Amino acid sequence: MSASAAVAAPVQINATRLWQRLMTLAQIGATPNGGVNRQALSAEEIEAWHVMLAWAAEAGLDAFTDPAGNLFLRLAGRDATALPVLSGSHLDSQPTGGRFDGVYGVLAALEVLVSLSESGWRPQRDLIMVAWMNEEGSRFAPGMMGSEGFAHHRSMADIRAARDVDGVLAGDALDQLLHTFSELPQRPLGFPLAGYVEAHIEQGPVLEAQEKTIGVVTAIQGKKTFEVTIQGTRGHAGTLAMRERRDAVTAFARICCALDAQIGGYDDIVKFTIGRVQVLPNAPSVIAGSVSFSIDLRHPDNAILNALGNRVEAICNTEVRPCEVEVKLLVNAPSNGFDAAIQDMIEQSAATRGLPSMRLLSAAGHDARYMAPLCPSAMIFIPCRAGVSHAEHEWSEPEQVSAGANVLLDTLIQLAGE
Amino acid sequence: MSASAAVAAPVQINATRLWQRLMTLAQIGATPNGGVNRQALSAEEIEAWHVMLAWAAEAGLDAFTDPAGNLFLRLAGRDATALPVLSGSHLDSQPTGGRFDGVYGVLAALEVLVSLSESGWRPQRDLIMVAWMNEEGSRFAPGMMGSEGFAHHRSMADIRAARDVDGVLAGDALDQLLHTFSELPQRPLGFPLAGYVEAHIEQGPVLEAQEKTIGVVTAIQGKKTFEVTIQGTRGHAGTLAMRERRDAVTAFARICCALDAQIGGYDDIVKFTIGRVQVLPNAPSVIAGSVSFSIDLRHPDNAILNALGNRVEAICNTEVRPCEVEVKLLVNAPSNGFDAAIQDMIEQSAATRGLPSMRLLSAAGHDARYMAPLCPSAMIFIPCRAGVSHAEHEWSEPEQVSAGANVLLDTLIQLAGE
């Protein structure tokens, strides 16, 4: 038995401190309506890093970064040769985002590390908090840049080439961030890990409706997105006979009905959405010459997701006549199942603490999607009011916030080794 | 037999002069791509009036106007007590309009009057050319202000209250026009008429496809337009179960398919168009909260038009569930049948001149729509290349232009009394 093992691990995080820190970070990029605008690589995110680093220094945590602009804070374990355990989420928000999405998972992990540090107890493995760069993708699209870069799922050249609406390169903004924190050591991308756990608000109504405090996330449902463009022929609404028309709007309507019935109606689990429709020239007395639209298709079962995705083009081709159609696959993210052993740890922790829990699927994407292929990974959800997120009135209760962090504490202690 | 009857009426207009005058007016508001931008009550339209008045003075025609800003040029007939015959169209164009739409009918009528004036022959009735104010409605919407005002179909107060995009009142622009031409006498709106004939390019492909030079217009098809708004509920594309959604886009698609089948498929004559579709918030991962769209419905048979129009709301209500829908009727213009006797005169003139002709419906609206209830009215169409109008490359051939004017000459002579 090592000397440090004589000290017991803490059984509670400091709920008051965690809540206060959430409210402190909510002031960085605060919006008039109580939300947060703290987009990736912005001055607000840099300010948030300064605050995080001050809290880390106070607790004796090491800080480092990597070429993708991810922030890491480390509680050293007893065994420097053991692979570390990682936990966190992201500090960036939507332009009219809330006080919990992302930042909750970062601060819950920080709170675990600080509570452990204060207790004097040390796990076997290093415990590392991470704040991934640009999860939201609202400033530089698409998001998940930090975790995708870390996992070598996307090249840094590709990530750096993205531009915001003002034409600023992500690479330049990233260099500015790293220059600002040039005193921090850098580790290479993709360093080996023993495990990853991410706490997050659910961003859905299930936990609230089921009156559960803890969600044991079984998987992130797979997602495919498409951009479909229908080419018709413009014409005069008053003169062109119906049988001579190549009307892109009616072709769109037929395609939409068929896709909704055949794909959206496949089972009770699939999610099928056409959210964006662009008609040209979009004038009341002109038969539309083209319609482009988006498809967002999600399913947790990859075999079903693939089968449904493969049907999109055939359905479009059948229904589009006499117009023509082009179907482009934009995103193809398979479902990631989370580690069964960590799910059990989370469930057991909730049960021990008397917190009602349930297993559920994550409908939204998270950085954990890109960690699951690298190491045993899992997610802990807490409820958010009415399932609302990406909105200024996004809300979770203090007791839900602390419950999730306590379950994270138990899980990380188990993973990092008592 | 009166003294003037000893002179024979001319049997041809001056084709060269008519073409040259068309090209001269095309220079007023000429666009870089060969089209015309001469919108209602603009400096360009005022310049066109100056040119028209110079041509009228040269030919000994009287000029007058009315409170709606219509320009009239008169060839005095032999019988001052007989009701006059009117012919013309409009001088205003779309912002990227062509050289023929409207101005052709004005200059063809002027050419008839000038040719008659030159010949020394006088008809029994006054022959009056008219240039109606603001047919297009591109600057001040909706259009047909001059003919609607003349026909007391719309009040002058309502017409004068329209504003352009710069906030200029139509009433102020109209006062400026009338002030510029304050030397012209004004006649009251709606003075009695013996007949009205309007020459116009077809604005459709039928005459060209059928290789006919003269179109005998049987009617202007009736038109109804609607604005439909579907109210659903916004939601997250990844989380909300399909059965819980109130998706305004799929509701739109169902409505569009049903309307297209039940109304657009009613017979071979109906024209049904959804040309404008607006989705909110129009984001790929957001279930749409609302969709608004336009309906343009046309049919020459008023009973059918009304029956089809009356079905719109019921179809929307059936298909919209579980969303909600509001249907607003914006335009309700019944079909106007033209005078059978004048149609025969036009057809007979074409036959005598060896010009291939056919009867056809006007799919587009014209000022003649508002004259038909006032007096026996008719329209003469000439072909336009590929049916294109409201475009800078709108085109008719010189021989088509002169053919239509010669048929107008014959028709006006017959109506005005030899």
C-alpha cells in the first residue's frame, strides 16, 4: 500500500463551488437574455481559459494544450507509467447558447480533480480534464474540431482551413489562442488513454419526462446528412400547361412525402428531418426552376441507418420526374456504442447514491463520438428543463448539476484506480 | 355621304415608322443588355410621354389625360356625338423588361391613328389611343392602376396610397406627372366608349409553336392568388420522436401534393402554381416551426375557377394536421370573355390579309380585363420569341409587329365606322 492510499478518496464533490463556477463562466460572453455567446477561439473563450487556468493553479493541477487548441488540466496519479483517464467537454457555445451545454462537462471534471486534489488522495492513473476546441461549429463549421483533430479523424490542415463569416481562418485564430497561452506545454495529438467520460446536459426531454436524474448513455445515434438539389425548368405560372411543366416545388413535395413515409416511418426510433428548403427564384407567379433541401437522418442501429441512407437517392430519383435530382452525402457518422463496463459503473454509482437513472441514447452528437474508437468511453447525462438547449433559457437545477458530478467522481475514481 | 368619306381609308400602316418608333422608345430606359427599365411614373416614363406628344402634334392628334395619369391621343371622327373607340396598352415596363410588352400596343394604336390622319380619311367615331398608367406594378403594386382607376374598379384614394420601395407615394408621383403635363386637358375617369381593342405580344409560346402570326384572344383567364401559412412547432432534428412532431415542412409537402393532384390535375386547362415557399427557421437540424407559401390559380371558366378556389382551404385543413393553417385570398380576378363580334372582325382581317391566325386564351392579365365590363372589348396577340417576356431579350419580328398593327387598323376602322 502506498503512502497516499492511506488517505480516503472524497465521496462528494463541492456542489456549491461547482454551481458558482458555472455561473462565473456564464458571465463570460453573457447575453442580455441570460444566455451565453462564447464561440470557439473568440476573445470570450480566451478569457474563459484564463479563469480555468487560475482555478487549476489554485488546486495544483498541471495545464497543457495540443496543436488542436484543446485545454488539458492534470491531477497527477500515483503511477506515472499508467495510461491517464480523460474527462471533459467543451467551453464554446452557440451564439445564443445557454449556461450548461459543454461547460457543464468541463467544470464537472474540473470539480472532480479539485475535490480529489483537496482531499490529498491520489488515483493510480493521471486524471485529466479536457476542454475540446470548437464543438459547436457555429463560428467555424463543422464543429467537433478539437476532438476530431485529437483523434486524427480530421487533419489539422483541414481544420485550419475553415473560415468564419468574417473570413478569419480557423488556423489563424488557433495560432492566436496558442500564442496567448504559449507558456503551456504542448502534448501531441492522440496521446494514449485508459478511458474517457463526458458529462453533459441531455439536450432532450427524456430524463425530465421519466423523472430520472442520471442518464447512462448507451450510444450516440448515428447520423447522415444530405444536400439534395432538384433541377426543374422556370416557367410562367399563367401560361405553361401543367403537363409541360418541370416544377421543382411539386417534385420536392412528392420527394418529401415519399421520404417521410418510407424513411421517417420506418420505425419508432428513426429521426428524419427536412429542415432547410431553398426555392429559386421563389416568386409567386414563376414555376420554380430549382429547389435544394437538407436531409438529417439519425438512427442508433448502424445497419438500419445505412439501409435507410441508401434508399434516399432511389426515392428521390423515382419521385423527381420529370425534373432531375442530385443527392450529396455531407455527413456520415455511424452510431458509437459506449463501453459496457463504464455504463455499469455509472449505473451502479447512481443506484448507490439513490439517484434515479435510466439508460438512454444520445440523439445529439458529442465529442465522445470521436473518443469511443480510441479508448473505453462513456457519457453521463443530467436533465435539462423541457429538453431545451442551444437557447438562452437552457437550464438544469443545482441538485441535478451536483448529482451528475458526484456520479462522475465515482466513475473516474474507479477508472483511475483506487 | 360626307366630304371626308370621299377619301379612302388606308389599307396598311407604315411598318417602317412603327418599328423605328418601337426602337426609339426602347432607348428611353434602355438597359445594358438590350432591355428596358421604364417603370411607372418614373422620369423615363415622363420622357416617353414627351416623345409621344411630339409624334401626336406632328400628326395633328389631340392629347388629353385623366386623374389616373392615363395618356390619351385622339383622332377626331366625323360625328362628335358618337361614342369613341379606344385602343392602346401601357408604356411602363418591368425593371428588366423588354422592348415590346405594353409599348407595342400603344405604338400600334398610335400608328393606326397617324396613318389615318395622313390619309385624310376620317372615321365616324373618334379614335383614341391610350397609354394606361402602371400596368406592370413593379414600382407601385399592384399594377393595372390606370385601367382599374378608369373603370372605377379601384378608388383613386387606394391607388394614390401605394408606395414604392423608397417610400414615395403613388399619389405624389402621379401629381408630379400631371403637373409636368399641366397643359393637357383632363377628362373624367370612365368616359363612355363604343369599344376597346388592345394589341400585345402573347407572352407565351402558343402562337410561335402553332406558327400563327395573329392571336384572336377569346378571354383573359381568371386568376386567384392565396397566401397560406402553416404553423407547426420547432424542434430538435435529433431528439424529437417522429410521432411527437408538428413539422411544418412535411405538412407543406402533403398540402402541395394534394393541391397539385386535386386542383392542378382538375383538367387540361387549369394552371396551378406554388412558386414561393418560406421555411422558418430554415436550418438543417431544426424541425421547421412554420412554412408560408403562395398559390397562383388560373382558369378561364369562372365557375370552375371559383369551385377550385373554394377547395383550397378544405384541402389545406385536411392535410395540415397536426399543424395548423391559415389561408388568405389575395387576388380574385374573374375571367373576362372578350366581345364575339370583335373577335370575328380580327379573325376576318387576318384571313383577308393571308395571316395565319388562331383563337387563344390570354394566360397573363392585361388592362383589357378592366375594359371588358365597360364596352365591347378584344385583344390581338402577336408572337414573341420562345414565349419570353418580362426579360431583356423579349423579341418579336418586324413582320409580326406590322401584321398585328395592320389587323388593328382593319378592326378599328370597322369599329369606328367607315
